[in-house]
Amino acid sequence: MLTVLVLMNTYPLLVSEDLVFRSKHTALQSSATAINAAVTGLDELTEENAAAAMAAVELEGISRAIVTDPYGKVLYDTREAGNATGYYVFYAELVEALQGSNVVYSAYKEGAFHSSAAQPVLYRNQIIGGVYVYEYDTQQASLLGTLSNNLFSISVGIAALMLVVSLVFSRQLTQRLGALQTAIRGVREGAYNQRARLSGHDEFTQIAGEFNDLVDRLQETESARRQFVSDASHELKTPLASIRLLTDSILQTENMDSATAREFVSDIGQEAERLSHITEDLLRLTRLDSGAMEPPALVAVEPVLERVTRMLRPVAQEKEVAVYASCGPGAAVAATEGEVYQILYNLAENAVKYNRREGYVRIQATTGEETTVITVEDNGIGIPDEDLRNVFKRFYRVDKARSRAAGGTGLGLSIVSDTVSRRGGAIRAESVGTGGTRFVVTMPCRLMEEAL
């Protein structure tokens, strides 16, 4: 706006001055040409014939007209007061004219336009004198001054309006920024219930909405973190309490027979192994949360699936559960071999552990153009429909007592879900008609570079 005001106070005045200068140049050149035409044809200029020639010339708007001989001596001067007839004058314009040039000059100073023009007087291509005309114009200068004053007054009014509007807007912006800043400080200090409450439809309202959404997610994350810490502490506390109870029993029982001691030590070993499993699962989740993942590679599913079934065969035989595995030709997953093993093993182990006698587990992998689908289905105890949406939450158990008895930590499905999602895949759980459960994993079967 300041730039506009400066231009408004300069450009119109410069254009107006240029228009006046052009008008003056044209008018003065016409007057000088008229005087020159009046004295042209004389073989010699004298005071008498110059005055006689000038008597027939009408000079309008000219403040002064001078005719000189070739040496600058004034032969005729229209000025009454301070008439220079008989004297020598050496105006710059007249000197240039006596040297053979047509000269026009205009300037705006001291509240008036000062304009002058000069031409040489020729006789048979010889300079026999010079013509000089001058105009002092205050009328158009007054109009230009009035225009300048009006523009300045308008600029002052606009500047004042700008200042008032700027103050109003800056106050509003300051208040809205202050509300955002207060909300940000509150969240920084841990008050996740803090919200930025701004009305309107401007960018600040949009920023406030984004901030509130971010705080909602932070609050959910903080709640999940606290719940995770609470659940992890509880899960770690249970085996530790069992270990402590068993060791206290050994220490407080005198003359304990070797069979009982061996049983207690075996129980301590099982609790320690369970504690180790929980710790390993927590470390896996921590690595997943940190985003530190190895670059993916195309991993063939079939050899990994054979290793998983081989590792689960003793448990399946003990539970009298049949495990069937089939893999389509060329089935591959864009991940790491350890991740593929973790996904298949966790899903298959759960299907075996939470199955019934003489049940079955079917594992199938098929590959399409862009994705590989891994299905793990069983006819075990099943999962209630109201629990299907929660089975991938950390430490969530459908039947807590039965899960702990089976040695579960409540983290296996969470690890599977996080791993699949971070590799660009998806997983879902659904009930099947036989009372069992089906887990369906969909993962990319091509690397990003190959897809491009």
C-alpha cells in the first residue's frame, strides 16, 4: 500500500509535467518560427527593420521575445521594463541558436513553468541573427500544484484508513494467535485436553482445527502409551511374582525333597521363559514403533512356511491338531525373512494353541499380480464377534486365564498387525462357520522399484 501511495503521488505528476512540457515546446517552437518567418528575407538585421518586421507578428502567451544580430546584440525586445535593446545577451539557448541549432527548454521550478526556445535567422544559408522567446506560466503550474495537494490529501486519508484497518486486523490476528499460543503451551505442559477454540472460516480456524485433531491423536497416543505401560508392568509383574513366590517357598521349606524342589525349579524356569518371551515381544514392538526396519526384499513364502510347520509339529502332535500347508507357485512377499517367519509363526501357533482336540489348521499362500494373500484358518474355539475388532490391540486377550495358561503374552497379534501395516499390507480376522477363526494377510509381492 505504501508503494501504491508513493506511485500515486509521483507518477500522475510526472505524466502531467511531461504533457505540459510537450505543449510548451510545440507552442514556443511555433512562436519562434513565426518570428523567424517575419524577419527572414532581410539581408541584414537592424533595430529599425527588426521592429518593423515584429510589428506584424502577433505574440500570444509569450512573456518575452528577442531578436539579435549574429553577435548577440539585442535589436528588438518586447519587455518594457528592463528592455535590453542595444545590449548584448548570452542566454544559453540563444548562444546555441547563433551556432546554428534550434533549441527548446522547459523546467518546472519555484511554482511556475519556465519555457524558452531559440532559432537562428538565416539569409542565403548565413546566420544573420537569432530569435529568442520565453514564457513564464504560473496558471498551469497552479493546476499542477493543486493536483499534487489533492493527491497528497487523498494519500493521507488512505494512509489513516490503512492504519486503522491494520490496527483492527492486527488486534484480531494477535488475539487469534494468542489463543493458538495458549493452547500450544497447555499441550506442551501435558494438558492434552487443551483445545484451540476459534470461530470463522479463515486460515487460523483451519490451523486450529488441525491443531485440535493433532491433540486428539496425541491424547489417544498418550492414553495408549499409559495403557501399554500399565499392561506391560502387569504382564511383567505376574511371572516375577510367581518366581518370587516359588523361590520363597524353596527357601522357607526345610528338608524339601528333591522331586518337589525339581518341580519348583521347573516352574521357575517356565516363568523365566515366559518373562523372556514378553521382553522379546516388547523389544519387537519398540523397534516397530521407532520405524527402524530393514529394507525389504522379495522373500519366498514356501521355504519359510515349511520351517514354521516343522517348528510347530511337536506342539500340534501334542494337541492332536492336524496342520495343512499349501503354497502357490512363486508366492513371495516384499519384507524380510524374519518378518515373514514372525507373521506365519504367530498366526499358526495361535491357531494350534487355541484349538480343540483332533482339530485342524490350514495355511495357504497365493500370489496375484500385486499382492500375496496368506490365509490361516482353524476350527478351534473361535473368537466372539465383539472381540474380533480388538484382537490386534496390545495385551488384549479374549480369555485371559486360558491365554496365560497357554503361555501367551497378548502381543503376538499386535506384532503381526504392526509388521504387516508397516510393509504396506493389511490383516483382518473373521469367524468361520465351523466355529473357528480365519486370519487373512494381504501384502505386496513386488518391491517399490519393480512396481515403478
